[in-house]
Amino acid sequence: MKRHGSGGILALLTVLALLTGGLAHGQESAGAEPATLVLWNRPIVTFRASVGGIPPRQRAGNAAARIEALPAGAGAAKVAAQPGRIGTSEGLTLAVGDQVVFGIVAGDLDPESKQTVDQAAAESGKRLQELLAARDAQHDVPRTLRGVAFSLLALLAFLTAVRITLWVRNAWSASLPACSASAGCRLAASISSRRSRRLSARLSGSSAGP
């Protein structure tokens, strides 16, 4: 009788432990309001589970802070998903280079979808990669504008040089006929003067003869 009573108590304690564990797990994975990580109006991932006592909203805030703290040029690094422990749960962590930014657990999956943790991590990683690329592109806007400005200045200088060259060429072409005419006139006047002197000399010689 004593052994039978001990077995009953042990069974009762086991059931209570399972129930307590199930309730604790339910409190950690569900019951919290989902929160979507949104950066630059881009949804990245939705957190639905509380992990390690951290609710979804705080998880989203922590992830946003880590992503915003990434240095410029982080878009060049590959976003990779790796198995890891998130709080007290197993899941996948997403890292940009060697910097972990957030994790996904099974409790984050949409209950109405058939998506797996791997699929959710792959989709979130793709969105994060696109976000970082867009951020880097925006940071490069001043440099791009400076490049465009220098290109425009070079084009303006080239057009100005071409215009000056054409003006000088036209002015030179216009002055050539005048210069030619003036030289011709001087040459003709010189020839006429020499002929006049020769004729005068001949006439003078004829007058002085016998």
C-alpha cells in the first residue's frame, strides 16, 4: 500500500510538472501582441513570440536599433541565417557580416501559414539585404551629385571652348578677304608708281636730246 501510494504521488507530480511547463511555454511563445519590424517603411519580419521574457514589441525595437547602428556600406556584407539559441528557444539568427541583428523562433510563424522557420528567415534576410542596399544608395547621393556637378562643369567648359574656337575661326576667315584686297591694292599702286617714273624718265630724256 505504501509503495502504491508513493507511485501515485510521483505520477501526480509528473503531471503537474508537465502542465506547469506547458503553461510557461505558452506564456513565452504566445499571448503577446505581434510586432512587425519596419524600417524605412519596409516590413522586415513580424515577431509573435516573447523570447526570454522579451515581448515582440521590444524585440522589434532591439532589432531596429541594431540595424540602424550598422555602419555605412553594410549593404555590401551578406545577410546570413544560422541556427542558434534565442533566449531559451532554438531558432535562426540573422547576421549582417558578423553582427547578429535579430532571431526568429517557431513561435514567430504565422499560425495560418505553412511557412517554416528556414523559409521565414530566408524571406526576412532578403528584405533586410534590400533595405541595407537602399540605405547605402541614399548615403551615396551627395557623392553622386558632386560627380554630376563636375561632369556638368566639364561639359560647360568644353562647349565654351568650342564656341570660342568657332568665333576665332569665323573672325579670321572674315578678315582674310580684306587683308588680301589691301595687299593687292598696295601692290598695284607700287607697280603703277614704277611705271609712272619710267615714263617720266623717258619723256625727260627725249626733251634733252639734239
